[in-house]
Amino acid sequence: MKPSALRIERLLAKVEAESRARPRRYCFHFDEVAEAEAQGLPYVLVPRELSREEWEKKYALPAQASVKRNSLPSAVG
């Protein structure tokens, strides 16, 4: 038995009404929490994407000038 066109339209209207009633979620960075709370929005904190230079500055180990890499020991003779 096929559903009638009227029944399909009512079901679609019901689904659309439910989808509009869902709360929206918003993503904010850590420095924007005050703005989200002031607007009364539900929010999720997400980290900011860092550029390569910012990432290296924040997470890279300090460079060691005295270490020579890929060098063979010198022959004494």
C-alpha cells in the first residue's frame, strides 16, 4: 500500500518542523568564551589552527648549536 501524497506532505512538514527546533551548536576559541556567554549561546571550545611558524615557536625544542648532525667521526692518525 502506497502512502498518499497528502500523508507524505504531512510527514515532510513534521520532519522540517523538528529540524528547525533543534538547538544550534556553535564553536568558539578559548579567547571568545566571554562573547559566547554574553550572547547566551551553547558553545563548544575548539583550538585555533596555528601556522607552521606559530607551531614551531610554541612546541619546538630549543636548537642546540653544538650538535652536528650526519657527520662522521674524524679520523685521528
